[in-house]
Amino acid sequence: MSDRWIEETFHADWRVSLRASKVLHEVKTEHQHLVIFENPTWGTVLMLDGVTQLTTSDEHVYHEMMAHVPLMALDKPKSVLVVGGGDGGVLREVLKHDSIERAVLVEIDKEVIDTALKYYPGIPQDAFNDPRTEVVIADGLKYVAETKEQFDCIIVDSSEPIGPSAVLHTKEFFADCKKALTKGGILVTQNGLAQLFPDHLAGTTRIFASLFKRVAPYICHQPCYFGGMFALNFATDSKSVLKVDEKILAKRARKGVTGAMKYYTPAVHVGAFALPADIARVAEEAIEAGRAGDDRGYVHETAQPAIPKPAKKPVAKKARSPAKKPAASSKPPAKKPGATRRKAKSAKSES
Ligand code: SPD
């Protein structure tokens, strides 16, 4: 068994390592560090810039919840834009909807698609060859800003707000997404670990609330995203798609979908919007702030390197100049989980 441990480096104060029993591929692409490896527990793992994107054992959770929650909420959606998502997992789920006529996937890094097909083809399956699919290798920010097309649903399957994904968490990008939605269309994005990064959830929610009539974060539990509940976020101007009756969802799942699901059920769909009180408060405050004009997004503070252990030195027999202390981190003190910026409080939530 290999002794190489590959570390997630996104959190400033907490790192998790996964054993790489075999590194299948590792490269610095034009855009990011990409590593694909095998792990005896998780299966095949994809990490980008030190952040776990997927494992073959639990990818279905995130991919199903990113695709089916918005698509089941719509009555016979026809067109979908996936921004990012080069591994093909979200696209695979989108194409299970029989009403879909067109699915455009815009991925900045072709290596993500190529390596998915080579190292974990069970995730994209035939999605990239489906006649309804169009793959565009381009910057998602630029594509959405320039497209004249409109989609019933836009799914932003980005990584965390670092590297090439950082722009996919900004107001500029989400505002262009809104323009690229049909009337009553739905925008969803991933919003990170709700309890570890409540400011991320708050930032996107503020932006969504400044742009859309309705905003509703929802939750899934994907074990490889260590650190608790994983937030997704849902925005729309349509009232009817937010609280669709479970029976209608069940009918759509029965009649409009080809292929099995392992995590999504109509009950899970409805329950995913039931947020625990502390997360609900983060969302409610952010919606109020966004309505009142505070549209600050989340900017991730670059993770600091772990404080190095002082080198072991032989014990000095006679007094020497004092040992140097490790350099103080320039990072401000960490906020408590659940803490979020509070600002405008006057507007009423419409979510
Ligand atoms: N914290 C990791 C979030 C990763 C979101 N994107 C996953 C890509 C899988 N298609």
C-alpha cells in the first residue's frame, strides 16, 4: 500500500488527507493542479487545486442534487447550461430527463473532460456523446456574458472560489446567468460546507437576493466533502418552482426520467430545503442584506501553510541567543462557525 497521502488544503485551519494507493494521473494543467488517484475506501478520487471534487463512491449525491432539484421543479425543462462540471456527472444526470432537448456544458479545462473519460468513465458514461449535448471549451464567465441563448436551467458546477473557479462565485457572473435564463428559469450553484464556510453561503445568498425574487439554499450530504452539511443554492424569479408538491415531483420522477437515482427522491427534494436553525439564520440574514442592496460576494482567504514544527536541535550546553519563534500568521483570527457578517436588516425576505 502506498504511503503517499494527498492533502486537502482549502481550509486554513483544518486539513484532511486521503491515502493514494495508486496515483493514476497528476498534472499541472494550463489552469490548475489536477490529481486523480485510487483510494481503497473512496474508489477513484479527483482533486483540483487541493480540493476533493468527487469520488466514485459518493459522486451521485452531489450530481443528482445539482441536477434533479432544479429540473424536477420545472415542468418539462428543455434546455440546460452546465458551467464547469467537466467530469460529466451533472451532465449525466441532466440527460436522464426525457424533456431535455439541449444540454450545453462549458468547461474551461479540457483536461478535466479528457481525464474523466480515461480514468473514471463510469461517471460521464455516454453523456459527452449524447446527441443533445454540446461541449464548449471556454471560460464560463466569458461564455455566459456573450451568449445570446437562454436556458431553462443553469447549473454552476464549480470548484470552490479559488483558481479558475473564483469568478464563478461573483455577482458579475451570476448577473449574466440571470440574463441567460428563460422566464421562470432556475439557477443553481454549489455553496460549500455550510457550517465551515457560512460566509460563502451568505455571500452567494446576498448576490442571489440582489438579483432574483426568490432564493433558497438547500442541503445535501456527500461524505467526501468532509465537514458537515454541503450547501447548494437555488435562485429564480418564479414562485411556482420553489415549493413544488411532493406528489407532483413523484409524478415527474416516474414519467419524465429515464434511469435510476441513488440519493434523490421527491421527499429528499422537499426536505433538502429544511435548513437547521443556524444555517437558516445565515441564509435569512443574507437574503435581507441582499434585498437591501448589500451584494458582497464571498472572497476566500487563501489557505495558510501549516505552521512548521520547530526543527529538533541538540540541547545546547551553554546559553545561546534565544531561538526564533515561528513567524506569526498574517491571517486574522478565525471566525466561529455560524458567524457571518451582519449589515442591512431592514428589507423583508421574499424567499
Ligand atoms: N468542496 C468541493 C466542492 C466541489 C464542487 N464541485 C464538484 C465537481 C463535481 N462535478
